Amino acid sequence: MSKTTKTVWAAGGVLWRPTRDSGVEIGVVHRPDYDDWTLPKGKIDPDETLVATAAREIREETGQLARLGRHLRDVRYRLPNGNQKRVRYWSARALGGDFEPDHEVDELRWVEIDAAPGLLTHRLDRSVLAEFRRLPADAHILLLVRHAHAGQRSKYKGDDRLRPLDRLGRHQARALADLLPVFGAERLHSADRVRCEQTLAPLAEDLGVGVVAEPTLTEEAYRSDPAAAHRRIREIAEDTSAIHAVCSQGKVIPPMMDWWSERDEVALPAKRNRKGSVWVLSTVGGRLVAADHIDSALPDTDHPES
């Protein structure tokens, strides 16, 4: 790729809803300018994450509020000007809304999932739908968050359990309060360390809920009894009455994910375990079926330009 070639980022989703007979319908949109049937998607705005882009574009093109689920895949194709278009897709559960046609999208059609490939115009859209169909649409989401930035342990004078977030960490915590609800976060859990609690505090305030203390999910507890932490995280995952977000520490999350992925035979994507990063875990009956990693909740970190 030449130095002058750019990557234009966009995001969208496979919008779905359950049917009365326990099936699944897919929302497909028609674009009059292209005369095609496609999945809802659109370009990223300045100071926006791809997660936010996907939710916004689905809402703008279909009228539907949607809750994102697992990452499906990225697709790439060349634009007429020589730049590359890259689109990131998520599963997106429709939560309701009203469609209003405009000059960009003039029709929303709900179709049975078996009929959707025949309606979609583009091969790449059909490949995204094929990945969506690989796992149950209604897999339950669990969000596993590493606490935000809290400075250096060696420079903190006092009980390390009380070490607070620093300025960057507070900024990350605010960004997480915007990102996690896109996946439906509504019940919050935290290792009983101040930096973990503060990471979820802005979201707790937004939601008007408390944060459940999780003493088995601290680094010290995990080191002494990892089995207890494993039991607890599975208990949370098996509770499908709400979407849970759990905040823990850097020496807990990687070994826990290694254990869980090996136990349920799920390959993990590349990850860096950065402070403020998020695992989006898809589970069925407490069993891990997919694991996606968001390196940062801050804009301009998930869509590098080539």
C-alpha cells in the first residue's frame, strides 16, 4: 500500500430480533443511490470509537436502538479513489424503534435468517452474516474490564489497596462509562481495590446502581486461590438476568482468560492487557463460546490509519 493510500474506517452490524417461533429475523436496508440491499453501517465520526459508530449508524439507518454483542469480523475493499475501506461488524440485538426513510436508506426489511443471504447484494455482507450464524444469536454477554490507569505502584506512598486512579485513569473511566452500555452493561462488579471501584464509578453513577465487591477477584486472592475466582466468574456469567461488567486487575485477567479459553476450547485473539481494556465475552449456559478484546475505550485507538 502506497504512503498516500488511506484506510477509511466504518462500522455496523447484523441487526437481529427473535421471532415468536424462536427463530431469528435480520434487518436489511436498501440504499437508493446504489440500489443495493446491505447491512447497516457507516463511517466513523471524529472523536468516536468504532463501537459507538456501529450503534449510531444502526440507529440512524434503521431507527432501531441496538445492543451490541460479539465482534463478527472486519471486511476490506478498495474504494474508487484508491483508498481502502475497512468495516467492523458486531452482532446487534434490536431493542425497538421506528424506521423513517430518507435519501440514504429508503427501506428497512426484516427477513428470516435463512432468506437473508439471498437478499443481500454484496458477497462481503454475506460473509459477515455467515459468521453471525456460526454461533447462537442470543449468546449472553459478560464484560471483563481491566482497571484504568492508576500511576506506578512503586511511587505510591501508602496502602496499595487504596491507590486511586490518576488523571489518565479518570479519563479512561469516563470513556468506559460510554462504551460499556453499548453492550448493555447494567450490573457492576469490582475487585475490592479502590482503582477497580473508581474505574466503574462513572458508569455506576450514570446507571444509578451500586458496585458489588468481589474479594475473590483481587490479585492476592487469585494468587492464593484461583479456583475460587474461576467459580465466581462463572457464577456471574451464568446469571443471564442482566449484562454484567466486572473490573479486576492485570495479574488476574490474563491467567483467568487462559484458563477459561482452554477449558471451553475457545481461541483468544491477540491482546495487550492494557489498563482500561475490555474483554467482551459471549457465553451460553456459562460456557465461553467467543472472546473479543477492545484495547481501549478511548477514541482514535481502535482505527489506525494505514
